[in-house]
Amino acid sequence: MTYHYKTLGLASVAALAVGALLTASAGTATAATMASGSVGGFGWTATLGNKSFDFTPPRAPDEIDPAMGNAGPFTGALTNTRVSPWSEQANSSAHDRAGSDTTNPYYAVIPNNPDSDSPDSVNSVSYNVTNNSFRFLWGSVDIYNDVWFNGDENLKFSGADLGTEFGIVKGGPNTANGNLNFNAVVTFFGDDNALTKVTLASTSNAFEHVVTPIPLPASALLLLGGLGGLGGLSALRRRKRAA
């Protein structure tokens, strides 16, 4: 990975600050639990684990590959197919899904005919990006999970890339595939290039994820606050008239 040592734009600074805050909230920050870098003009930060991800109802994909059909939301697990990104397990390299989280919803990319050696089996879901950054919980990271930027499947960041950053690679003592403890909170953001769309793709089971909902712009929050205040004043007047 190529790391930045240059003046960053506002979006980059904000995303890096978010990553730092997430790591701090999860415990003492160390090089082993947080990483950052860039790929193809897009920056990224990642924090290991799922404890620093503030759960909210997950955002639904804007596009779902028609060949796949159902992307969720799911809860719990389906043996050898998907597992909740909220789950952790001591025997993390096994495919035993016992004890998986069965409450919190998530989405997943699940090919109809999973074959990690065949690019023809890839399926995907896509999310439009409106604020130049995209934050999500990446569950049980696999090397055949890919993140495409702006709809370009040749411009991507893979689960293998993320595993390399943290020393979790296929065939090693902490193998990526099937490792239920290899979860990460990842933020991608536009740096040299503007980020307008993120596609999550997989050639095998599965790419489990939870995407942060699109935040309301400040103007909308002010409007809602104003409407709430007007509603309160109206109720107060009605009570006074009734008295």
C-alpha cells in the first residue's frame, strides 16, 4: 500500500480523524489495530474489531446484482454461507456458526454459484456516496471480497489487501478466509479523486457488511429542530387556551 505524506484535503483529514477516534474508543491505539493508506487516488482507514462501530439500522444497498437477488437484511448465520459481522468466536478458522449473533441485522453479497477461482461468479451490491466518504463494518474479511471505487472493477481494494496490512493472510496462522474474528471498521474517502460510488463484490461466500446510514445535512437538522420547536410552541398555546 502507498501511504500519504502530503497535505490532505478536508475530506481526508475528517476521515483520518474519524479513524483515530474509533480506535481510541475501542481501547489503547496500537499499530496492530489500526492502519491507513491509499489506493488509486482514494484514501482509507481501518480499525480492527467490531466494538467501535456504533450500531444503527444498516443502510440498504442502492443497487443489487440481479443475478444474486436477495442481499438481506439478514440476522444470525447460515452454515457455510454467511455469518453475522457482529459475531466473534474463539475457534475463528472453523466454519462452525454456533453462538453467532442472532439479533443485529446486516447485508451480505452471496453469489449463487460461489467459486473463488472464477471471476465469472462475482456478484455485488452498490452504494451511492454523497459526502465523499463511505464507512462500514466489514465482517469476517475474506481475500475474495473486493471493494470497487466509482463502479470500476479494476480500481479496487480487496480483503487480501486488508489482511496484508494486519498480518492476516491466506495460509498463515491467522488465515483470513473463515476467520470470524477478522472484522474491521473501514472508511474510504475521496482524496485525489472524488468518491461517488462504492461497490462491494465477492466471488464466494460471503461479503457480510453493515453500512452507516447517510447522515442528514446540517440544513436538514436545523429544519427538523425548527419544526420541533414550532410544534412545542403550538402545544403550549393549546394548553394555555384550554386552561
